[in-house]
Amino acid sequence: MLLEAKDIHKHYGDLHVLKGVDVAIKSGEIVSIVGASGAGKSTLLHILGTLDQSDQGTLVMDGTDLSKLKGDKLAAFRNERIGFIFQFHNLLPEFTAEENIIIPGLIAGKKEATLKQRALELSDLLGIPPRLQHKPSELSGGEQQRVAVARALVNSPSVIFADEPSGNLDTNSAKSLHELFFTLRSQFGQSFVIVTHNQALAKMSDRMLTMKDGKIIDQP
């Protein structure tokens, strides 16, 4: 099992957001998390991706107990083993597409020349090679999201966490992005955990987890 979370609880003040969630993700699996706004989907995703910490419960990835990693060690693990795709891209506006893509690799201490070659290969796969030297403001929404996908992939992580990745895209761009996830899974064997309101994407996934009131109420 790639990732196992058990009895995950999270409070924000008096608000009990996650109420004992159990999740297991296999290698190479695409899992969607669905549910109404406020069900706890994004909170769970952030905890699974180590961007936030639970108040209770355990999180193990590739045999590593992430609760025992702190500070720089946790940040290094996250950078090298986990990729993120967000609804609003989170690209740095002052940098080119290529520079945005390779930033996680530079943080990991990899050689710039190697990373630029990796960025070229990924952008070719994702359909953005002519745009690598453009800044985010010069790219369409679909192109920006593909740059964000390339950035998530540059360190060859074990799992990609995506939070409403097609939420700001038009119908055709969203469909293209959804199909891309399955192409990437076939190419690289990575797992994807996707929070989405898009039922078409959710139904394409290997499994769909339904959340309600801080719990998973349906988990095939």
C-alpha cells in the first residue's frame, strides 16, 4: 500500500472538521474524493499531502511514518515524494513556465541542466513545448494548469494530490486535463488523489470516495 491514513481527526477551534477518517491508496491508483462543500475534502487532502497536520491519527507513506518527520525532513520528503496541483495553479508570475516547472527540482538539489531536460520532456508530453519561455500571464488557463502539472511531476513523486484541478477551466480544457491524468498514470505509474466537484472526472477514477460531515460514507 502506498499510503495509509487511520483515524484522522482535525479541529479548527470548536469546529470538528474530520471525524475519524480512514484512507488507503494503492500505487498507480486514481482516487477521487467527492462531497458537498464543507464536507472536509480539501482538509483531508492537505493532511494526506502533509501540508497540514491532523490532531489525531496516523499517516504512513511508503513505509515512512510521517508523524515522526518534522521541519526540514518533512519538507524534503514532501518535495521529493509528493506532487500538488491546485485549482488556481499557484505559478510564480515573475518566472517563465520552464522556471516554474523546475523549482521543486532545484529545491531538491538537482542539476539545472538535468531539470531543464526533464521540463522539456514533460512539456512535450503535456503539449506545451512552444510556451516554456513564456510567463504565466502570457499563457491560457489550460496552459497554466499544464505547467502546474509538469511542476508536480518534475521530481517523479509517488503520488499527486490535486484540489479541484479543473475548477477554473472550460469544458474542453477540463476534459483534456482529466484524460491527461490517465495518460500520466500509464506513463509513470503514479497515484493520483483528486478532490473534485466534477462528476465526469470522479466517475473516470478507479475509486470514488464520498465524504459527508467530516467522514467518508462510501469507500469502495
